[in-house]
Amino acid sequence: MANTQALCTSFKREILNGIHALGTSVVRAGTTPDSFKAALYLASATINAGTTAYTVTGEVSGTNYSAGGVDLTGSPDWIAPDISGTTAFSTPTNSIVFTNVTLGTAFDAVLIYNSTQGDKAVSVHTFGSQTITAGNFTLTMPTNDATTGLLRIA
Amino acid sequence: MAQVNTIHGLMDESQLMKLPGLVDNDNEHTSTVEYCLLNCPGDAHKTGVPDSVSHFCNLHVHRSAHVTLKKAVTAEGVAASFA
């Protein structure tokens, strides 16, 4: 047998489960998963890898859209992190739906953020520019696996 | 006939012109449905050229979109060597 240098695959999943604290962490009352939200951003906004938390700057506004967006609706919000090969992955449990909204200014991004932990940013996902009028905007999740899961640590 | 929620309230689909759309690329699979009033005077109907990248006709009375994300965000995990 021989030793192999690697970032342990189990560590990648444990990061998603909030197990390891290499720096200052948070006090947790228990093991309950955090709650997350999704907010939409105008095509003119600047939401990217440098985004650290939810911001109202550049967020869409319109009929039946509340600032901050919508709650992720799963129980829990994310499918339990899993590993396949050397990749850890997870995906929101349910589609994200903005119901009966009118968003007349073009938007093209969604920010998923952790509303339990000070609205800290998780991920930004972009798509073709849209407007919505008296209708629904639905974001359906990809298949949760090591190839297409929404969040992956390879 | 189905009812459609519009900026004018619920309308019978027979009173509307339905404009479905579909985008399928590496990033997403998106289906859209846009409704205009019958005999909508919008330029897009005359020219066939969308008024915007975000919708077909500026005068639409309903628009919904269903986006299926394909491209994930991936972080590469690395255990580097000591100097």
C-alpha cells in the first residue's frame, strides 16, 4: 500500500454539515440545520463570488416580491450532503418559487443565503435575463449527484 | 378554457394570444409563457423581433418563467504540499 496526499472526501461533506471550525465559529444550540433564503437580483446588479451576505442593493422589487426573497421550503432546506467518488455535494430540497409576482425590470441571478447565520452568502446562480408579469418564477433544481448537484466540493 | 392571471385580473385564455418560449443550453433549461391581448399592437408581433432579451412584447399582460439550473457552483478542494 502507499500513502496519497489528498483533501479527505469526508472532510468536504463535513464542511457542508458544519462539523469543522478551522477559524472562529458560531455557537449552536443543537444540531438542527440552518434555514436559507433565495433573493433575486437585477441584471444590472453586482452579485458574485465576492458577495459576503444578502444585500438589498441590486435586488429586484415588484408586486408580491418581499425584500429578502423567499424561504427555501425543504425540511431540511438542503438534501443531506453526500459524497460520491471524491466529491461532496448537496442541492436544495425543493424548487424555489416566487408566486404571482410582477418583476418588470430584467433580472438574471439568485443569491442563496443563510438566514440563520446572519444572512451570510452561500452561492450565486445566473440564468437568462427574465421579467415576470402577474406570474410565477420557478427555479427547479438539478439532479442531486456528484456531477450536477447545485453545490459541489470536488 | 383556462383562466390566466394578468395585469388586468383573471382573463379567459380565449381573449389572449399565447407566446411560449424555450431556451436550452449548458447553463439552463428555461420555458416561458407570455400572453398578450388579442390584436396586441406591439411592434414585436409585426416584426417578429423581441422587444427585449427578457421578454418578447413590451405590452404583454402575463409572463411566467420556469428555469431549471444545470450548472452548479463547484469548489475545488486541495491539500497542498509543505514548502
